[in-house]
Amino acid sequence: MEEQLLHFIWHRRLFSGEELKTTTGEPLEILHTGTPNLDQGPDFLQSRIRIDEQVWAGHIEIHIRSSAWYLHMHEHDSHYNNVILHVVWEEDQPAMTQDGYRIPCLELSGRVDRSLLDRYRRLMNNQEWVPCGSALSDVPGIVKTAWLERLMAERLESKAGMILRILERFQYDWEQVFYIMLARQLGVPANGEAMEELAIRIPLRLLLKHKDRPDQMEALLFGAAGMLEKEIQHPYPVHLKREFEFQALKYHIRPMQALHWKFLRMRPAHFPSLRIAQLSAILIQSDGFVSLIESHPSVDDWIRMFTVSPSDPFWDTHYHFTHEAPRASKRLGKHTAQALLINVVAPLMFIYGKHQGKAALKEHAPSLLGQLEPEKNAILSGWKTCGWVARDAGQSQALLHLRKQYCERKRCLHCAIGLQVLK
């Protein structure tokens, strides 16, 4: 028996309620199991029980063995003075409050269906890719769909927490935060942190002062990235280097070290040098991210904004500054544009709508995800082998969240699918 399972059994009343009695023989009736407490103090709050003819209102504390009351030193804690029932698997010692009152105790060890315990053990000990993998086909589709909707909202909320920390750091400068997240996402997985550092080092407001000169924007970005310090022969990067030397003196810019950037074992289309050129091109054609969010643009509008090509013809035959390559389009692809929508636009739109009290924007964020194709990666392939296929990006985000936050942590008792399997 585990305490989290005992919590679950109590909260869901998965025990026999026939002829309930306390361990001292008094008739007991459970009127309300209470509300789970996520803070300090007893496990369930605002509970109601009847012992004999007396109705009691207060808190419930749960332990596997009643002696844990003393291991946790509850007898010295005033938070536990209003505990009206001690729910345990086995009573091995009466529990007393701070003022010497013996708390009525309910022992559950003989009142729980053994098949429930067996199903729980199988889930916890299962070595499949997800604990309930072999049982997923037995879960009703309506349960899966409803759970994915809940998880998609959880996913957006979890990303909102990270965004809020960045917003606080930059004093709620939404444009700067959008720019930082855009840069980071363009660099993931290998160069995400370096791209974020670059966006912090060269603030958006500084870049936009040079919006009418794309070459100066690229000079600021590439110079600050430390990518113009090698010996370069081509006229365009030589020009960028001269521009940066002037701007660096003007704005007191210190370049990053080149070792921050990773090129090895990477497709040229993902080289950080090309991503920086594409970032600059997105910024050139944007008239402000917040105003764009508030105008409720469609998925196609966002895709058009992101699928840009670097501004200078130099990039037609280059992926970086040192070697020439066969001529090829360097337009940012639709797949990457969709990743920006999923990981930057939707979370920022969600938290912006929530922070500004604009419910329509908050609701528009998940609807954008619902219009995008589902992502493709190893985790979603794993779900596919279990017979669960995402129909859109909202569901693929939900399945990623389910795997990371529930399955890997064996939080089956907090998962709608796990509860269905246990039942």
C-alpha cells in the first residue's frame, strides 16, 4: 500500500461503506470526504462525518500506519487540532492531538477490493513504454478526447509559467519577450540557448532603429554573435564586419564567443548562421508582434509571416560565412513556421490574453493549435504504437505533456486514463 493510493481510495470512496465503525467501535458515516489540501496541514479539508448521532466538520489526515502521526510530529502541530478522523490502512497506535484528544480512526485494510490493488500494482510495475499501454484500447474514445483537451490547456499553462518569468525579467516588454522566444525556437535544439543569449544581447528596440537598413540589422546580430571575427573574403560579410565595428563602438556591444554556436552533425538548413539571417528577415517585415496577436490573424497569416527568405542574395549560395554552397532557396520552411506557431505564438497569445483580461485571445490560442498538423517525433511515434494518434497539433502537444508529466512520473492516479484503467 502507498499513501497516494490510500488518498485516491478515500477521495473516490473506493472502499466498502457497509457498517462503518471507528476502531473503537462507534458507528461512522462519511457525509463528505473533503477537499484535497495541496498546502501545509491535513490531507483533506472541510470534511463532514457522523459518529453515533453527532455530526463533525473538520479535516481528515491519512496514513498507511497510524503511528506515522507521531513520525510526522503532528501531535505538536496546531494545524492538526481540527482533524476529525484519522484514515489509515492499519492502526498500530492511537493518534492524539496537541491538547490530548484521541482522534477517531477508520481502518481501511479490510474494506478495499483486492482487484483494485492488483491493478494498481500492475500499473506501477509495468515496464511498457507507458504503464497503461496494453490497456489503452479498452479506454472509451470520449474519455481520451476529453482528457486531451484538458492536457492541452495544462500544456499552455505550463508554458505560461516560463513566459511569465521572462516577462518579469524584462518588465513586461511583450515585444522583447516575443523576440527572445522566437530567436530561441529558431535555434532549438542545439542552439536555442545561444540564440536566446543573442536576443538579450541585441535588444529588439536597438534592432528596430535600423529596420530600414537590413544590412545593419544583420551586422548587429552576426557581429554580436561573434560570427564576423574570422578572416572572411566575400564582399558582403566584409561589409557586415565594417558595419558592426562602427555600431559596436556606438552601442558598446561585446560579441559572444564563437564556441557558443554548434554546427557539427547538423543539416545546413539548421545552421545558426542561416537561422540568424531568417530571424532578421522576420523582424524586417513585422510591424509589431502584439498588434499582430490582437488582430486575431489566421494560421495562414502567421505562416506567411514566418516563411521568409534572408534579405541579401549572399544567402542564396551560403549557409555560413566561410564556404560557398550550390544555389538553393533559404526560405524558412513551413515545418519550422508551424513549430514557431506551436511553441511561441500560441503560448504567448494564451498568456497575453490571460494577463490582459482578453478572453477571446486566450481562447484563440488553442484554436490555432487545432488547425495545425500534428507534430512528428519519437514520443508521438510511441503513442502511435499504442494505437493513439493525434489528429492535430493541439492533441500532439497534449500527448507530449501526458507522457512527460504523467506517464514518466507514474502519476496514474492523477490521470483520467489511469483512473479508467484502475476502475
